[in-house]
Amino acid sequence: MSQGPGAEKTASDGLETLQRRLGHEFNDPALIGRALTHTSVDAGGPSASYERLEFLGDRVLGLVVAEMLLKAFPEAAEGELAPRFNALVRRETVADVSRNIGVGPHLRLGIGEHQTGGRNKMAILADVGESLIAAIYLDGGLEAAVGFIRRQWGPILDRQIELPRDAKTDLQEWSQARGLGLPEYRETGRTGPDHDPVFTLDVQVSGLAPATGSGSSKRDAEQAAAGALLVREQAHADNEPDEPKDG
């Protein structure tokens, strides 16, 4: 697909501001250009888009965040570190960092992604967040990547006072406390292109109607479904009339 209106922001157009926000001035401008180029731009295959950089950036982010957690929680066991880690590296968190930096206007998108709001899509912003980490790593070395991640993820970690919980964990504890057993999840659909899929899943708890959730990954869809069921059942419980008191 050729570039359309969404590709008007080139790698050299206004990227000085973005580099200041990243805290890294690129020696190789082609790297930041590639990190901002979506696969919908017909620019010469996977090596010309952020796809391969995203693969590397994910690993660099995981390494640095793991080290940050070990230093921040020196007495924590693996069972506490794992959910904290997952909350920090999950796609929604990476996308939020990309939004805060102001990545969206600088993305190079094909006409289809531009017309469907690609600059604001969580999946694309998450991918680009990881690709920018890789670009910084390749351009400035591990020290530069560590500096960027600490600046952006450090405040998020500082706010992580309570151990992160998720809807799946809450639903499992809720259902087991009521003797309903474990929730069961079932994929019911998948739409969208391979690079930006949307999964739909149902969650079933014994004796209750199923609830449905959607997301850009199966995990996100499961979380959405679990949250929907909890909200529905808690609202139902709140609306039940109080039992009459004796006497």
C-alpha cells in the first residue's frame, strides 16, 4: 500500500521536539524514522517498518524493568515481583507512555490506518513505544535505553504502592468464595488484520450467565470479560432488596 495522507509526517519533519521528549538525540536519524513507520506503509518490507525494532524493544524494556523492580523491592519474592512486572510492561502501559510523549502525530501510517484513527490506537502506540526503546538502544547503547526507561517508567513504578491486581484474579477469588468454582474462558471471535487483531472471549461461572469482553490480545479480552461479569454481578447484588429484619 502506498503512503497516503497519514504519512505526511516524515522522519525529518518536526522530530526535534519528539527527540527532546525522548531525552535522546539520534546520531542515525533513519533509526527513529523506522521506529515510527507502521507496516501499512509500503516502504520495503519488515526491515523498513518498526516490526523488527518492536521485537527487540520488548526485550530491552523487560530487562530494565526487571532490574528496576529488584532494586525498588529488595525483599520481595518472585510472587510479588511478577504481577508488578506484568503491570509495568503490559501493552496498555507502554501505549500510555507513548501518548504522554506525544508520539501519535509523528507516526508514518498508510492511508488505511490513517483513516481509521491509527494515531490513537492502543496496539500501534504500544508497538511504537517498544520500537523507540530499541531505536534508542541501537543508536546510543544500553545506557541510553536505560535512561529513557527509568525516566518514563520510574514515576509509574513509584505509584505502584499496592500490589497490582487484575479482573481475572478478582473474579477467581469472588467465584471461589461463593463456591462457584473457577471461571472458564472461551474464545468466540477474532476480527481485524493480523497486525491489529481484536479478540472476543466469553467467561462462564457456574450458575451465572456468561459475560463477553474484547481486546487486542486474548489476555486483554479475558480481563475485559472478567471485569464485565464482576461489574454486572456486583450491580445485581447492590440492587437486591434488603432482607426484612425479624421483629
